[in-house]
Amino acid sequence: MGKTRKALIVVDMLNDFIDENGPLFCGKEARAIVPFIGALIDEYRREGGLVVYLCDSHRKDDREFDRFPPHCVTGTRGAEVIPELAPSAGDTVIRKSRYSGFYGTDLEEVLEKNGVLEVGVVGVCTSICVMDTVGGLANRDYGITVYEGGVADFDPESARCAMARMRRVYGVRVVAS
Ligand code: ZN
């Protein structure tokens, strides 16, 4: 602790989104990013970076289910990280109930406590939880990298707009893979 660290935020790589039988399966694009994210997680761990898993976690009667089919109900298998990317000891798992990883969570404290200034972001969906979390990072002046090979969305047009917006409006560095 005390020294500057970078962090990788892994957004919603959970069974209900990434398993093809999940109620909100994000499509084969979302499965295709799994090996890239796995390698990136290993790299961050090897270099002493902090790996933070942001995990959607809803009550059974969550208002979000007015807009989306029920998913990631707290305590169910659907709300767990996919087995291929399972967290290790030393990683941080943060449950969230809204799109932004900052809403009602201790993400800000976790990043501060670990002296993080630079944050990489991967996961799903580019135009929803990834972009809203990136907005929260930008508001807090973090240096942000979004790995293009590590994000996916069920809606390609929204994803394109989101990438452009994150680059232009939030000053995100986009790394192609
Ligand atoms: Zn949700």
C-alpha cells in the first residue's frame, strides 16, 4: 500500500450475461472477449496491479427489471463471475445494483486506499455499465484506458457511439488489441 498502483476493472463478466443460456446473454461477441480479458487479468496481477470485479447484483424485485428481464439476482449462480475468469485471492469483488460501479458501492474508497491513479476497463456492455463506470472514473480524474478487444455489447451501434463518446467526452485512451 501507499505506492501508486494501476487497476483493472472487469465489468459484469457474469454467468447471466456471458453464459449462452443466461437471461441477458450479450452474444458471441461477449464470449469472444473472454480469452483477451483472462490474459489481461494475468498481466495486471503479475505487475502488482489491483484487479477489481464489478458484479451486477439485484434484489428479486429490482426496478431495473422493468427495463430488462430478471438477471443477476444476489446469491444466484447467474450473479457469479464466469468460471474462466474466476477471481483469485488478492482481487477485489464489488457488487453493484446500478450501471455505474460507483453508485452505492465502495469502489472510490478501494481505488483511493490502493493509491490507484490509472485504471483499465474491460467487460460488458460497452454502452451501459462500461460507459457509466468510465464516466464515474472521468469525474474523479483517473487516467482511463478502455481495451477495445476486452469490451462487448449486444447492440453494435450503441457500442460504436459509446466508444466515440468515451474517447471524446471522457478523454479515454482506447487501446486496440
Ligand atoms: Zn442489472
